[in-house]
Amino acid sequence: MTIEHVNQAKQIKTQAFTDQKPGTSGLRKKVKQFQQPGYLENFVQAVFNTIAPCAGKKLVIGGDGRFYNREAIQVIIKMAVANGFSHILVGQGGILSTPAASCVIRKNEACGGIILSASHNPGGPDEDFGIKFNAENGGPAPEKLTDAIFQQTLSMAQYSTVDADDIDLDNLATLQLAQCQIDIIDPVSDYADLMESMFDFSAMKALISTGDFRLCFDAMHAVNGPYAKEIIENRLGAPVGSVINGVPLTDFGGGHPDPNLVHAHELVDLVYGEKGLDFGAASDGDGDRNMVLGKAFYINPCDSLAILTANASLIPAYAKGIAGVARSMPTSRAVDRVAEAMNIPCFETPTGWKFFGNLLDAGKITLCGEESFGTGSDHIREKDGLWAVLFWLNLIAVKKQPVSEIVENHWLQYGRDYFTRHDYEAVDSANAHEMISQLKAKISALPGQEILGVKVTSADDFEYIDPVDNSRTTAQGVRIYLGNGGRIVFRLSGTGTQGATLRVYLDCFQQDSALLAQETQQALSELIQIAESVAGIKQFTGRTQPDVIT
Ligand code: VG1
Ligand code: CO
């Protein structure tokens, strides 16, 4: 079908914005900011200018379905046509989970994709929106690309678009708009096929069909609903209704689509209740995060990465072994211990998935993860919520053990890295920055000092030199290592849209088999006090306790 009423590309004059620097994962702002004339358009034009020439290239577009997703996609399609793309793939309804977008970019050899999402941040007219560019490897643009995009935004004077009717996003079709072919594609099938090629679906089906293994997947009214229904209910045969909150809503039902014990409380009640389910899992707004629960049992994401690494050979996709692993710096060192035992390299990267891309592309790592409920592998270039859930289901099906037993046995073998993150959200930005700069000023004097009776062994401001392209990234968080096996990390969030969010990460290694079953906050209480004492969190944030503890 050909769309009528397409005029020649036209140039629209615009004013540059100074606040379009991408953060940890793309540009995230309030919807109202994105709705300012030219705001979205400027950023999109900056992306196209950076990757120019666009003529003849293929682009993937999709998002997590949040408020303003559809409007933004119409704008982006018309701009992409005006900028000369010859082929655009758009998820039906404007939907593509972040991992599915990465899969579609790679499978179709597109030059990249535009993903519309603010991930786990709430959605709605007064909430958050976001946009990011993923490159041809399917992964988030690396820093040199996001820096170049930001430079473009600073001098943006005009953008290109075409006059055309809106595209029907709801029906699978192939359309022609000027020189450009536009395919409205099934957002789920490529991704579901990829999952089926990696895991032992028949073993998982057998586990589920016994009826003794009861599970629930909470899509949190976010993008993974259709993916989870197709994979868990249709392909794996779980009873209909195993996926809850499975229809993506523009406001995620008014909640935070953030899979943690606080926000996924509906799921938590189902596994902790009297007749607790054997398995519960959830993912976030754009489907790249995961939380996995056993019967009355929570798996910390840092432990999850370590356990998946230790057991990778049991999964068809990794049966031949894994090349190496990586974790973001604040993630606990549990996976390091496994890597050492397996004699494979373990890399420590700054926070954000974009830093794993080079290592994955170079074949240096197979698995990677972050403490923030993100786990993934070289099958795509994004963290992948459902993949992690299927990995766990596959492990359970093969090991024939409940989640709690798998985790506890792991601790017995490797020791346990207690881990927690304390978030102080929307605090005064100047105060938060002042707190971090005072901490930085103390770094050189800290080693050797005792804080509340515990010796500081070393301290630094984390910097990373990428082993593949030698790019250097500085100021990634203040790390304090302690003589008792503990570590405290302070950093400011790069995804928030209001004030500053302070993240304090605390972890401590415990090898004594009698001390492996403590409550986490209790086990880390000494570290929590040391963090307060060294940084003055209460004084700078004006808060007596964190807003979110994970
Ligand atoms: C947070 C997490 C980080 C994650 C990023 C994007 O960033 O800490 O680990 O990669 O979100 O995840 P920050 O800068 O706010 O700490 V997602 O699922 O929001 O795309
Ligand atoms: Co996300």
C-alpha cells in the first residue's frame, strides 16, 4: 500500500536545547518537556545527523507503550523518511521491548534503532518519557556516539520531516512512504523464536505440565505482557492466567513498573503467601530488567548473575562454555568468585549496559549483569528480563531443585556476598553533588583510617579503560573497601528526571557457613552505619532513611 499525500522533505526551523545530554540509558525527561515544540524532533535529528548519511539505510523503531509513545513514533517515522532511510521496521502498536528491539536490529541487519522508553520510571502525562539510539550491534550507543549526538543537539537549527498522513501502527502491513518501505512487524515472534532456540523448552514444558510447579509472571502492565503470554503460556504451556498484569498500559496502571520487592508487591504476596507459588518473576517497563523469586525466597540480582554463570553449561545455548563475564562496578563480587573458580576473565565496568557492548562484540564475555535487576548475554546487546526468567526456569527443570536450594547450595560452595542498595530519590541536586565532592576530597586520606572500628583498606573514584577501544570513562562512583570484607559505593543516578538520586551500594562477603542465612539489612548494619559516618547522608539529603531499599 502506498500512502498518499507525501510531499518533499521540508526543513523546519528550530531552537537548540541545552539539556539533551543522554544519561546512563538515553535521554529521559518528563513527558511535558518532550512535548515542547521541537524537543523530540531536535534529538531525533541529532541522532540522524550523527549517523548520516541515512540514505539507503534500515532503521528499527519501537517503544514500551508508555504515554506519548505513539505520537513520538509518528514524528520519528516522518523524520526518518525525510532523512532518506529506505526501510523502517516498526513494532505493531508501536511496541518493542528493549531486548526485542535489540534482537530485531541484529536479525534484520539494521543500521540501528530508536527505542522509546523511560524503563522503570512511571508513565503518564505528568510522568516520564525517554528516547535512546541503539547501534547496528543492537546495543545502546557507546559514549563516543552519545557525546556526538549531544554535540549535535547544542547547535540544532533545523530538522527535516515530510507532510504525510499518520501511519496505521496497529495492523501488520508493508507500506510505502516516498522512497521508504515501512514494515509494521509482529513485535514478539522474532524474540520468542530466539528464546526457543536457546533454552530447553521441552524440559521446561515437562516441569510446568506436572502441575506441581506453580508459577506467575507479573508484567506490571508494561511491555513484556505480550512476550510473556506467548512464551510462558502459549509455548511453554503454563496455565492461562500465569501472566498477570499482561496488557501494556500507557500509565502502567499508575504504578512503578520496577521489578523489586517494593513495587512488585502483588507478585511478592503470591510467593510469600500461605500457599506460596514455587516461582515468581517480573520485568520492568521496557522488559529488560528481571526479578526472580522462589517460594518465599528472593534472589538478589548479584547472586543471580553468579549462579547463572556457575550453571551456564546446563543451558543449551551455553553448553560449550562461556568466554568470560562482566559486572557493573557496584554489583557485588559474587560473580568474580565463580569466574575465578572457572578460570575465565571477569570485567568490572561502569554502570549502564552500553559498557558491555564492546566486550560482547569482541567475544571477551558471554554473560554480564548489574545489581539493578539486569542480566544478559551475547545473544543480544541489551539486558533481557524474560531471558533471565527462562534461564532460571531451565535451571530448575534440569536440576530438579527449588530456587532456595539452588541459591543456598551456591552460597555453601562460594560463600555469600550480602548486598543492598539504598536509594535517596529526588534530593536537592546541589546538596547531593556537594556530598559526592566532599567524599572525593577525602579519598586519598581514607586508606588506613578506621571508621567505627573498621579499617579502610583502599578508596578511589572508579574509572574504566575499555579493553577493546581504550576509551576512558572517569568519575563513575566513589568506592571504599574495608578490612572486614565490606565495600561501600556512592554514586548519583544518571536516569532520574527530578533533582538528584543518590545511590549507596553496600556489600560484604561472608564465608562462615553458620552465617549465611542472615537478614540482609541486619548483616550489613555495620556497613550502613559506616556509610552514614563517612558521607553524612542524613545531613546532605535531609532524609533519615532511604526511599527505596533493594
Ligand atoms: C540505573 C541502574 C543501571 C541501569 C540503568 C538503566 O541507572 O542503576 O544499572 O543500567 O538504570 O536501566 P542509574 O544511572 O539511575 O543508576 V533501565 O532498565 O532504567 O534502562
Ligand atoms: Co529497563
